[in-house]
Amino acid sequence: MSQPIIPPELQPIGAVGLGIMGAPMNRNLLAAGAELHVWARRPETAQALEADGAKVHNSLAELVRGVRVLVLNVSDTPDVEALMTGSGGILEHAHPGLIVVDHSTIDPMRTRALARAAAEHEVTFVDAPVSGGEPGARAGTLSLMVGGPAAAVESLRPIFDVVGSTLTHVGDSGAGQIAKACNQLVVGETLVAIGEAFALAEQTGVDPARMREALMGGFAGSRILEVHGQRLLDGDFEPGFQTGLYHKDLGIVAGLGEEVGLSLDGLMPVRRAVDEALEAGQADHDVAILARFCLHARDDQGC
């Protein structure tokens, strides 16, 4: 399959957020021939990308003024808000026609507010959170859940095709973040179910590996059971997505549920498992580890 070609009208591309997800995603853009410009609060994080061909800027203002598309990949809602609307932020320096693509996982309702603020400056704000973790970021096989104006989303497709293999335009601004919240809800509840299934197999004298193999051939088979089930068997919790960041995502899910009046009862055991994992010092481990906190008998409160 040929490499997507990023057209001149989308370049130069700017990037802020060069961490566990941002760095490999931006490296894929460089490999696709993008003219990539970067800025980082900690200059040392940009050095590796500079060696790969990125141009490093000394200030956010300098970066914003010189690019046509600006890609964000940071940790949390306040980080994106500070970058966009804070003193000296993106909207202070943006030129009309700039497109900002946010790959971060943040609050959907505040995403909509950011999109409105951007529109007042003739800037388009597209929310495009991703799923697939660091392995997907490295391989360029992420799943992108996108919210924003259809024309802008379509124009960005050459960039999205470099960093991901699946793109779904979910709807207007914030819709991508709502889809990501739903994704995190399903991932967590599935991990809890897998942990309980492993515990049930062990407590009844059945090899969890054989149980998993049987399930993979049937209706219960899933990508989570395939990948994270194997992680559990191997005891391999090198992070593709850190438990500490997932804890933040669950707060977004819970807040969204409260805002629309849904109790999301299935979320409760997931949050308990993550809280226990954090208390045990597992914040930097892959989120799959939360299933380990369901691998032994519990009281009637569940996992």
C-alpha cells in the first residue's frame, strides 16, 4: 500500500505534545514527508524529533504563526485549555484559517467551548482522540474518533491516514471525545470482566490460558481479550497506555454521565479496580493491570 501524500495546503504541520503518543505519531508524519515544526515546554523532548528532521521552535507563538495545521497531543483538559485560550496561547497568535487538531483525550463539553472560542478567531478546532496505545501510534494503525466540521475533517484525511488505519467522523465538535469516553468505558468494563473470568477459572481449577483460548474462538472473543488477556498471562505490563492516564479518562466518563443524568453503574467496579492499582503503585503500568485486581475472591461489592 502506498504512503499517503500530505498536500502542500496542509503544510507546514505544527505539533505540541511529544510524549508517549505524540512522538511516534509525529515521527510517522516525518516519515511521510511532512514539513513538521514542533515546540515543547521541555526542549529536550524535541531533540529526538529534531534529529529526525523536525524544525524546533523556541516559542509557542513562533510555532503557531508559521503553520497551517497544528496538532495537539497533551495529557488533560486544563492543558489543552491553557494552550488554546491561556495567556500567550494559540488563539492569541493564530492566523485566520488555522486548523487545530486535538488528539488528546479531554472533556467533551469543554471541547465544544474550545471549538466555539476558536471559531471566533476564524480557527477550526477538530477533536480527534485516538485508540490503540503506543503500539498503534508507532505502527500508524490508530483508530481516530473525530468531531468537527465535515469539510475540515475531510481536508485532514491525508494527515489522519498517516497516523491511523481507521477514521470515523462521529459528528460535530465534541463528538469525537464522546466516542472516546464510550471507548474507555467499554475497555474498562471488559477488562474487569476478563479479570473476573480469569479468577473464576483459577478458583475452579481451570487453566486461564486454556479458558482464554476457548473464549477467543467464540462470541466472547475480542481484541481486549486477545491482547490484554495475553498480557495477564505473561505478566507483561509495559505501558501501551498508562493506568494513571486511564484514571483521568474515567473521571471524564463519570463527569459526562453525571452531566446527562446517567448512573453508569458498570463504571463503579472499574474505578475501584483502577483506584486499587494506583494505591499499589501501578500508575505507570499498562491499563491491563487493573484486571489483576479482580484475580482473587472479593466481597459482594464485586471487583
